[in-house]
Amino acid sequence: MKYFVHETAVIDEGCKIGDDVKIWHFSHIMPGAVIGNKCNIGQNVVISPDVILGKNVKVQNNVSIYTGVICEDDVFLGPSMVFTNVINPRSAVNRRGEYSKTTVRKGASIGANATIVCGNDIGTFAFIGAGAVVTKKVPDYALVVGNPAKQIGWVSEYGHKLNFNEKQIAICPESKQEYKLENNKVSRIK
């Protein structure tokens, strides 16, 4: 075993856990879950069957990742954020075969107490503010906040708000990477 599991965590048979993973207090990893190398699974986290986490995913305390969710590499899931996987749940109606899929693309961050309504993918390096309720697809590099979540800008790969000049070019203040805004889409150009 090339990963750490706290003695209070429950790891079911049939899951795959990569190297250098840390799984903390009272967490539960269910059968069929796949956890990539260097992930950190915080306290009181549930990872349901068939969930896929890429490499270096950081899952903070009190997060449940339900069947149908895929997180690509370098995703950050903030404390107590929520995924759903059924659009119209009812206690008396079994909808196990109707789970919606949600993909969180590479490098995206989801803030504390945010809710992601199922079927709404989160774009590459997007940033979901704390407490936001996402009810539609989020574009790459988008900054969204509020309930329902609304886009208020764009962010760099380092998580800084981008300020575009008259040529629609922005420079990240930390990394000095350059970005272009064209046709309401952002791409990194340097």
C-alpha cells in the first residue's frame, strides 16, 4: 500500500487508490471509486461507487461525491460543498438508474458550501465562489458567484481575476501568463 488511510476511514473492496493519496478521519471510499495519485481526501468525505478523481484532487472536509461525478486532475473541492446526482429526487421513487453525470474539468476550484446541481459541467480552471448554486454549465476560466450562480468575470490558472485591456489581453499578476478573450471565451496564449 503506497497511500495513507486514517484508522477511522472505511475503504471498501473494489476501489482503486493511487500512490501518495491521503485519506483522513471518518471518510468512506465505496466500491468502484477511482482515486488518482497524490489526492488528499479530507475528514468525513464520502466517495460513492464509480466516482473518478484524477491526480492531485484536493477534497476538503464534509464533502460527498456522488455516483456520476468525475473530477479531472488538480481539482479543488472546498469544505462542505455539495454535488447532486438526481434532478428530481423523491424518497418513494427509486431513481438509481437515472443518475446525471457532472464533470469538473482540470484545475477547477469549487468554494466552501457551494452546490453543483447535477448535469452542469464545470470548465477547465473555472472558479466557483463560496456558497454559489450552480444551475448551468460553467465555461473554462469563468468566475461564478451567487444563488443562482452568475458569471462575474474570468480567472487565471492561478485563480486571480483577469482584467482585459482594449486588445482583450490580460496578464495574471502572479504567474505572468497571458490570456485572450475572444467570442466570450478565454484561452491562455503565453
